[in-house]
Amino acid sequence: MELAKPFAMSQPAISRHLQVLERAGLISRGRDAQKRPCRIEAQPLAEASGWLEGYRQFWEQSFERLDTLLEEMQTPKRKGRKR
């Protein structure tokens, strides 16, 4: 099988992975004589990407706040001297 060549996986393992992707609606498979061409289904991937984007933004903001806090903790506070 052409798909298995670039990977260190057997053809049956590739077939199992493709079945999982097909059941999830992420790919579709057709028939062309002895071949079963696969197509990526863009809509479900776009939906997943959009859903993940919200979490990416949340974590990015959280890490930025953490970076700010850590910088504040590492910077020695100077006490002003009154004259």
C-alpha cells in the first residue's frame, strides 16, 4: 500500500488508522478498481480547529499572565529611602 511506505507501520495498521479517521468523518474513501483513494474532509477539521482556537487563546493569555507574575517575583523590590 502506498500510504504505508513512508511510515514505519504495517499496511494493516495504516488501514486501522484510516478506519478511525473515516468513522470520525475526517476522511472519506472511494473506490477506483483495486484502489481506495482517500480524501480529507475539510469541514470537520475546520470545526475542530475553531473549537481548539478558543482554548489556545485561553492558554496563551494564561501563560502571558504567568510570565508577568514570574518576572515580578524575580525582580528585587527597591524600598525607597526617605530623607
